[in-house]
Amino acid sequence: MFVLVNLKAYDVDPVEIATAARDVAEESGARIGVAPQAAHLPAVADTGVETWAQHVSAVEHGSHTGSTLAEAVADAGASGTLINHSEKRLKLADIDAAMDAAERAGLETCVCANNPDQVGAVAALGPDAVAVEPPELIGGDVSVASADPDIVEDAVAAANAVDDAVAVYCGAGVSTGEDVDAAGDLGAEGVLLASGVAKADDPRAVLEDLVSPL
Ligand SMILES: O=C[C@H](O)COP(=O)(O)O
């Protein structure tokens, strides 16, 4: 199971969380990634943790002020990127172009989707992974695996029907090892989470708990 921690725009110390994630990954052998703000990518990558971008734009080098260029993200130390997060949604054509940009830059891709139908649609574009996240559960206290297990199983089925090489992650409300375990039981190969770590008093303890069943 991959545990991918998205720091969104939370008021956190990204290096402190990245350092904790690196240590917990090393101690447990679990795969943990951290996706900070784009400006924090180099500092987070310098800790040695697996570093992801939260977004890349559907652009190449050129006159694209304000964009997040995939090549710049890779130069900053990221090895992967989220695309189409529920809080940064794109049109299908732009998801496709952002994936092209990520692949051009050598970034692993995880395309987010709200439901199994969208999972099937974006799986057809050939990302490395898709992450299903019901928007109404994002930021809440109840894990998607408990609140809506069917959506995870249906997302796995939808992705497999299109391309069984595409890994399926799930997210929203994940904050404990029990949640990670339940997600795995439903067929997910990873979890995408944010507030459970970013808003915790002790992020390292949460990370330790998250990987405890792995
Ligand atoms: O990127 C992470 C997801 O939106 C889940 O966020 P959450 O763990 O705060 O529910």
C-alpha cells in the first residue's frame, strides 16, 4: 500500500512532516509520499522522502505565466504528481495534456476522480494510478472505506475493466492504520490523505499508525 500525504495549502511545516514521513518509511519499510505546495518541493525533496507535486499544468515550455511546468516540478525533486485533484479539477482534455506533460518530465501520475464512472474515464488515459475520492467525505472524520466501501470496490472494478495495470488508490477521511487496512481489503493499492496528518498534533504518530498494518 502506498500512503500519499497531500499537504494541500495547510499551515504546516512541510519539512517537519516530510522528515517524519521519511523516517517512518525507512523504519517500517512502507512506501510513503508527501505532496507539498509547489514552492516547497525542493525543501521536501531534500529530506529524502518520496516527493509528489499536487498538480502540473497542461503546458510545455513557453509563454504560460502562472503555470506549474512538469519539467520544473521534476527539477525541483518530485518523482510523481497528482492530476485533477477534487480541489483542482480539470477538463478531460486538460487531464490528458497534463498527463502528457508529466510523462514527458518522467513523473509518475495519479489522476483523481470523484466516482467510479470518472475512474473508468481517466483510467482510459493510462495513468500509473487513479485515486477515487468522494468530495463530500474529503476533510471529514470518517474514512471513505467505512463510509462508502462500495465506491472503492466499484472504482477498482471500473479501473480493471479498462486497464488492470492502473493502480487504484482511495482517499477522504483516512487517518488511521485501520482505515488503510480497510482500503486494502476493498482492493485499493494506496491511500491519499491530507487532514489526518496535516491537522494532527503529532503527525509522526499518525504516520506510524497509518503504516502499522503494512
Ligand atoms: O488529497 C487528499 C484528499 O483530498 C483527502 O483529504 P482528507 O484526508 O483531508 O480527507
